[in-house]
Amino acid sequence: MLKSKTFVKKTRSGGVMKVVREHYLRDDIWCGSEVCSECKQESTVLQRDACMESNLCSYPHYLLPDTNVVLHQIDVLEDPVIRNVIILQTVLQEVRHRSAPVYKRLKDIIHEKEKHFYTFTNEHHRETFIEREPGESANDRNDRAIRVAAKWYSQHLKPSESDGLKVVLLTNDRGNKEKAEEKGLLVYKFEEYIKSLIANPELVDHLALSNDDKNEISSSKVLFPEHLPLSRIQTGIKSGSFLQGTFRASRDNYLEASVFVQGEEEDSTEVLIQGLQNLNRAVHQDVVAVQLLPKNEWVAPSSVVLQDEGKAKDDNAEEEEEEKALRVSAAEAARKPTGKVVGIIKRNWRPFCGMLNVSQIKESTRHLFTPADRRVPRIRIETRQAASLAGQRIMVAIDGWPKHSRYPNGHFVRSLGNAGEKDTEQEVLLLEHDVPHQAFSQAVLSFLPKMPWAITPEDMAKRQDLRHLTVCSVDPPGCTDIDDALHCRELDNGNLEVGVHIADVSHFIRPGNAMDKEAANRGTTVYLCGKRIDMVPELLSSNLCSLRSNVERLAFSCIWEMNHEAEILKTRFTKSVIDSKASLTYAEAQMRIDDTSKNDDITKSLRGLNKLAKILKRQRIEKGALTLSSLEVRFHMDSETHDPIDLQTKELMETNSMVEEFMLLANISVAQKIFDEFSECALLRKHPAPPPSNYDVLLKAGKSKHVEIHTDSAKALADSLDVAKVDGFPYFNTLLRILATRCMMQAVYFCSGMDNDFHHYGLASPIYTHFTSPIRRYADIIVHRLLAVAIGADSTYPDLMDKHKQSALCNNLNYRHKMSQYAQRASVAFHTQLFFKSRGILNEEGFVLFVRKNAIIVLIPKFGLEGTVFFDSKDKAKPNLVFDEEGPTLAVEQHTFHIFDKVKVTISLDDSNIQHQKIRMALIEPVIPGVSVPPPDVEPQAKKPKLDR
């Protein structure tokens, strides 16, 4: 049976186009139930014995939820207890349009066989399809379609034949429930049904709060202004009275945030928000509407460090005092555009990890949850499991934030394990940084090559055989995912041939299959301390793609002919087969280069590469490339407990620089090639120049030591840093480079057809991309595919040439890359805490990196560690922050702290708050009465480190 709908729509050119949509109806769509004798179905999903212990439904029953139940109660539906559920096509389509994350979770549930969730295509069934009536809203039509489908199921599964089995419609919509009851349907509110499951009382904790519950929990006092409706917000944005932007809460000050307002090209602004009323219930990463305050009310960002200590009250006198402290600091520096949140355009809530603050009121079911992320406010939840959840890391979702409530309301999702345990904390940091870390699905693994695998004659015929070359790889110790290998040899004409050989991952991962989609979503491999979250399955990352020594591997080679001054005479790209002669660490390669008694082919190749790399680096620096600094640490792990037993900053050798230079050269060569061939859809990487204001802290730091820094261009900055020296302070230049790194913008991927600015500021290169690490970066796989098409080694496909899809992919890759960096830092921070936990108190020298109103930020070079020394304003030694031409200084008693001042501190682990354990620093030198602490009498002996594994 065919239904058709005809309508006209206006085209871009102003014409009118007639559109006819055909909608086919069938009568052979199965109901999916085992008890059905009418449907001639090959397989069934819904069970005959669909019993659950409910004091509302004592008979076997199937559940049929409406759209809002699925959208808001997905945490309950995911529980293994909930089985035999009918998901209507109407509901599935509505969920897909309204929430992509919930839609994905629902699809995952449907694919779980043990859950017995059945999708019924009611929109194409002759007896359940309905047309929208005149004057009926789309929402009302969909509600009616759900009721019609529920009625059909009730009649289709005749009680006489189905052992009394019934279909229960679940809804939280009062109007929908009343209409369903009028039709004689069996219908319950979702909360009502869940509370009736006497054998599973824990499910009640997973319920998202209804509006009635939210009002119950809130106090009668209005604490926040009303949010404006969306229609008012849209009108205000169009007229320019409101601005739309992303809300970014401060980590250091819970009463402060900024809203990033995206403008045209470089015309982006940040609006400062201060005080609870002005923050107005916005949560980190929400898209909000802000109204600018009059200029005389603009303030400066606060230099006070404030943490919400979470008094469970709705009116807090201390908060008023803290807000006053913010306003006092406004006169101290240049004011910034300041505003207030007037409405929420899009909530970006997700389940948050954290811990429960158990209420002191006996037998109370209402408790405060403290998120691990300090930028997220505390959340009120109801739970009857408080005693068992105390001391555990748990996940909580926000349901709403009424204007009467100091904190948002939410519900318990699941427990992650005991706080402080390594596995639990690792899971928390992966979830908090949105790192996909689930095991690869069978659909993904099905696209792996069958073992044993070997290079076929067909592969050899399409590739250049480079197995005779002396190729070797140089990597960190313990590296198993070897992306790159190198060779250097002298040619008959006296020139040098240099090759960079990269794992040919794109040979194994074909466009559009499940493995390709999974890799595109993950975007990057994430390296944590002692753990790696692979972008591609291990069979590829550590075996078939890894360029290990003495095995034949497929590669994509970039080969140059150079003279001895490192000038490129010819460049060619080819798919190849290589056989690496050695897998070396940086230290092993360095020893070969330095050992004059060695003169084998591998060593000669390394020496040739090293000599050329030094020339290439010098040329880059002459063009204005920056050599910046950041302290990276390395842990030595106990081989049995895997706890850190030693901590040191990484030492860089000549061979580190050698590999880096040729990777940069390959990336630049490939970038130029793919852009020449595909000017509209090349995937490139750029590094924007920082705005002048970013350099303020660097300029003031230089001025404080009477050193002039020029920031007009990358070359001017590089030259200034090269000559920046202070007598008797050898570490000054390194500190300056560390600060310069903090001034930089983030490098990003982009599509060449969507941007005009290609320049890479840090490398001083007009064009750049990523080609050299396809095992661990998805961007490199796309670049490999573009290069393969450019040299005729592979065929193209539509998405590769679509600049809009390429641009959307770049956005995801930039997000995944940023989150992986944050996750890696969090892992280092956690392992640093483990290290100091076993060490007691240590005394170390450090340098002041920043001064704040009530604290100094100290860098400990030995451990690559930053910490805060607080000066309490209630102490006798009251801190006084002063801004002058030479930058901010902090006066405490008779001593004034400047940036880069040398200090001595005690370092210990403050584990008084198990969730937010932190490294605590206290001042030893300079000695300030009432502030400095005496050094401990006995410093614990450090354990003798074992070999680094």
C-alpha cells in the first residue's frame, strides 16, 4: 500500500519546486514476540516468559516507553533488570533528532541480545501508521501514534493465547496518560512502575527527577533570576542586545567564569562573568546567552583562588564575603567586558564522575555529590545507598537546576569502584576526558586480516621493493607501535639519499568500514602512565603495522635526494616494502653515533642522518622556528605493583632531535604535495600566531630581570630567547622558554578549502600536516589516503573530496587530541601523587612562576612539578598583590615575591580530601614569620629505584 505526500518548497534561486514523498505501508511486519502465532517470523526478540517482580503488574508483560521516557530515563533502561521492551520507530526517530548521545546508547541496548529490546516499525505497518490531522502538532501526532501502536499490540497478543501477557505503556506525560486510559490501555508513570519493582529497589536511585520532585527538593527562596525563553533569546541575539557563546567555568574560582563568543575570523571575544547571580545556573560547556553589563560595572579577572567548600545551604554568608573579595580586585588591573547569563541555549550535560558527601542528617536520602572536575558545581541527589557509596567514585547525571536551588538536582548512574585505587582513578580520568576506551567490538575486529598474514605477490607488484636498504627505527624505550623508520646512504653521484618510511596503516583500514569509523571517532591513541588506549586494534598497532626489526612490513616512503648541505634536489613518494635492520632506543642510537669503534652500515646511516639533521635544524631556526621548553617527567615503575618508585624529568639527546627533523621535513613535503593536488580538500595543520595580549606575562617576566623580549614575529621572539641571559642565573632561559610555551595557541587540523591561513607559527613553515604517525593519529591516515590518490597508488572516495565532511572530521580530531593531552596530564598528576605518597615530606628548590592575590605558583624543576603556596589573609602576614611596570609582585610581611624568584619548599601529599588529593607545598625559604615552616628533622630515605621497565 502506498501513501504519498505532495508539497511545494521555495528554491534558493527563488523558484518553486514540487516535492512528492512516497511512504510504503506493509502488513507483513513482525511483532517480535515468542507468544505470537500470527506473525510468520523467522526469529523473535521478546520472550514468552516476560516476568518481573512488580506489585503493579503481577502478570508477564512487555514495556512500551514513550519518547520522553527514553530521553530522560536511559540510565534505568540500560540496567540489566529491564528487559522485553518494545521501541517504536516513532520513538527511535524522535530520540535521534533530539539527542545523538541517547540515540547511540539506545542503539547499543537494542543490539544487546540479553536485553530483548525489539524495534517495531510502526510507521510502515498498515494498521499502526497514522496521518497527522489538521491543526495537530507534530508532538501530539507522535503521542497518538504511540498510543495506536500500544493498542495494536494489546489486541494482537491475545491474552487467551499469550498466558495473560500484557503490554504496559510507560509515560510521564499527564495528558498522554489520560488519553491512553480513555482508550482502555494499561499505562503507568515511569517512576510509578520502577518503584513497583520490589526485587530491585536500587533502580529508584537511577531515576531522573521529574518536575514535581525538583520542586519538592528546592527551597521557597528564589536564588537565581529566571532564564529567558528561547524566543526572547533569539530575538535578543539578532538585535545584538545578547551574545551567544560557550560557558567556561574557572578551575581556580567557583564564582567566576568566561563566555567565549565566536565572531568572524579573529573577531572573537571573551565575556567575564562573576558572582552566583550572574553565573545564573550555567554549567561548564553549556551554550548560553549573555547580556553585557554597563561599562562602569565591568571588572577584572580575579586573582583570588576560591574553591566551593560545599556547605549544603542555600544562603551562605561566606559566599557574599567571597564575592566582595572579587569586586575589590577589579580596580587592580585592566577591566574586561563583563556580563551576566540571561538564558541557556543548549545544555551540554553528561554523566559526571565524583564522590558522595553523605548528609549528616540521620536517615536522610538527600545528599550532595562533588564532581571530580572542579569546574562543575555540586549536585544534589536522592539515594538510599549512601552508606555503601561513601568512599567510592560514582557517576551522577544532572536532571535540572531550579531557580530556588543553590545546586542542580540529579540522579545516581553507577559506581566505578573505591576512590584512590589505581584502576578506579584511571577509569575516572578516561571518562572525565571523554576518551573512548571500551574494547573493540566484534564488528571492528571482523575487518582485521586473517592470521597468519604475509605480504602477497599482488602487494609486491604494486610497491617498490626497498628491503635491501639499511633502514632502522629510533624510538623511546618499550615502544611497540613503531610508526617510522629512516635510512641514509651515499649515491654514486656523491649526493645522499634519505628516506622516511611510515607504516602503511591505510592498506589495512579501508574507508567507511567499522574499523575506519571507530578509528575516526577515537582520533588518537592516548598514552597514560603504564597504559596505552589504542586507536586501532593491537594486532595492527603492535604487530602488522609496527615497523619492527627483521620482519617485512608495508610502508609509505618519502625519499629525498640531498647534497651534503641538506638542500633537497629531488623528492619522491612511493608505497614500499621494507625490512628494518634494527629497532633502537634514542640512547642506543646515540651510543652508536658516539662510539668511534663502530662503523657498520646502521651506524654510518645514523651518522649521516644526524649530520643532516643538525643542518636542517639550524636552517629552521634561522627562518624563525621556535625552540620552546616544557618539563616532561618519566616514572620508573615497580615491576610487581606498577607503582612509581622514581620520578625524573626526561633528558633529550641529539637522536631525539635527529628523528624530529626528518619527521618535520616529511610532513612539510607531504603537505605541499597533497595541497598541490587537492587544493580544496587537503587535511593540513596550522599553528596560529598568539594575540599580543598572550605575551603580557612573558614581557613582564623579562622586564623583571631587565631582559627585553620582542614578540613582533616568531623570528623576533626566537632571537630574543636565544640571547636572554642573566648572570648567576643559568636556569633563567629555560624558565623564560617554559613561559613562552604557555603563551602559545593550540595547533589545529583544518581543511584547506575552508581556511586561508595555513601558516605554522611555531615551525615557521608556510604549510604543514601530519603524515608520520598513522598508527596513533587518524589525521595521518587521511593524509596517507590523499597522498596515495595523488601518486596514483589508490583510488579516491566521495568523503575524501568533500571539504565540509573533511572540516567536520577535523573538528572531532582537534577535540580528541586536546582531551587526550588533558588525560595524559591527569595521569601524570595521579602518578606523581602516588610517588609522593610513599615519600613523606621532601625539601626541594623551586622558582616562582606566577604570583596571585593570595598565593605563589612554584615550579620544581627536578620533578617537573608545579604547586601552589597559599598565604591565608587571616594570618598575621597579610599578602598584598601589587601591579607595576615590571609585572605583579606579592608582598608578604617584609618579603616581596617576584616572578622567577628562587624559593625552597616542602613537598608532601595532602590526602585530607580523598577525591581532590593534591601536592601541598609550604615555604621554607625565604623565612617569613607566621608563614614559613621549619624543615623536617629527618628526610625519609628514597627507595633504591629498580630498572625502568
